[in-house]
Amino acid sequence: LADISERAKKVLSEVDFIAAEDTRNSAKLLLCLGIKGDLVSYHEHNKRVAGERIIARLLAGESCALITDAGMPVISDPGNILTQMLIENGLEFTVIPGACAFVSALVLSGLDSSKFCFLGFLPQKNSERKEFLSKYSTLDMTLIFYSAPHDVKKDIESIYSVFGSRRAVAVKEITKLHESAERFCLSQN
């Protein structure tokens, strides 16, 4: 809540409707900001159908803001599909800079930030994970991955199996009460 910009607050208070990953969480945010917005659900499981509804409303002349529960819309997020749909329909959009977990994690890690590659979430199937990771195994730079709490151990094991023992940092709860950065070698998993 403390990281939201004045520009973001202004836009949220002025648009006709707000597309949100979880309308329950977003309603709490808007309540804290004193904003009464028309919230519509837009998430991984309804991205095509909800995206079409959003496009229809935009083509009818309404304005919309897209927000996520945590982080930056479009980054490892179904908002990427919505931006593609906007472009396909000739609709302009802009971005309001805000919290982006991988950028904050990179800085908090203390690893080299002069060159880095953000790779998002790993595929779920083991064979696809190894194939995906193999493509990046020779890169000489900091690699950034997202991992769901229940996948961390499996992800670290997969990364180690392809990359071998490298320095690593697991960053969690960025900007929250229990923020942490655990530094280790992949071989210590």
C-alpha cells in the first residue's frame, strides 16, 4: 500500500472500470485508497473470455486500468495476453511504473546486476524444465526465476541439476514484514 504512486491512485480513481486478478484483494486496496471503482475479474483462468469483455468495453469508449495482487501487471502475469489483445484491436495503452518483484529481488540479492536475465516460472513437467534450463546454462550473468512457495525445493534441485553449484539467493516477501534474502550455493539445497 505504501509503494503505490500518486499517479496510480489518480488513474484508478478516474477510469471507468478496473480489471483485477482477485477482486476481493483489490477491493481492500481501493477501500484503503478511498476509491470506489467498478471491479471486473481478470486472471489466469478467465483471461481470454474476460479479455474479450474488456476489449468490448474499451471499443465502446470506456477506460480501464489493470492491476494485479502483487507485482507488476504483465510480468509473469496474464496481463501479457491482454496487452496482445489491445494491440490486435488497435487500442493504445500505457504503463504506470510500480512494484516489480524481480527488480527488487535482484537488488536485494546483492548479485551482479550489470547483466541479468529474467526467466519467470519454470515449466511444471520435469522434461520441459530441463530443456528450458539447458537453453540458459551457459549464460554468464545473474539469472532470475520466480517460484511458488510449494515449488522452491523442486526448482532449486532442477536448477542445480543443470547449472551445477553456483551462488544463489532466495528472496521472499519483498517489501513485507517478513522480507528475507537467503544466500547459499545451489549444491547446498
